[in-house]
Amino acid sequence: MIEVIAQATDQATQAAAQPGGITGSIQGGLGCLGAAIGVGIVGMKGAEAVGRNPDASGAILVQSIIGMALAEAVAFYSLFL
């Protein structure tokens, strides 16, 4: 068991020593995290708005879908640019 842990530690230090190992992944991960938080907030506020005014659910649904699409665009920008 100790040998396995030592081997994993050696591999981790070798991977960390290589230049440019995870530079692009951090950008994509943070962009996707921001998009996920944005979609969650839009969904939360949309459900709250429908709860307050059920008659306006159609208009709220359309605006929520547009807001979620704009938030998801951030993820695509971070992944592909």
C-alpha cells in the first residue's frame, strides 16, 4: 500500500513539473463553472417569479430560456477561445 502511494506521489510531482500541463483546462473549467452558476441563478429566479405571478409564466419562461442561453454562451467562449 505504501509503495502505491509513493508511486502516485512520484507521478504527481512529475506531472506538475511539466510546463504547460493544465493551463487551458483552468480557463475552461472556470468558464463552465460561471455558466453553471448563471444558469442556476436564472432558474432560481424564474421559479421564484412564477411563484409570485403564475399568470405571467409564459413570458417568464421565454425570458428564462434566453437568459440561460446567454449564460451558456460563456461556457462556449471559455472552451473554444
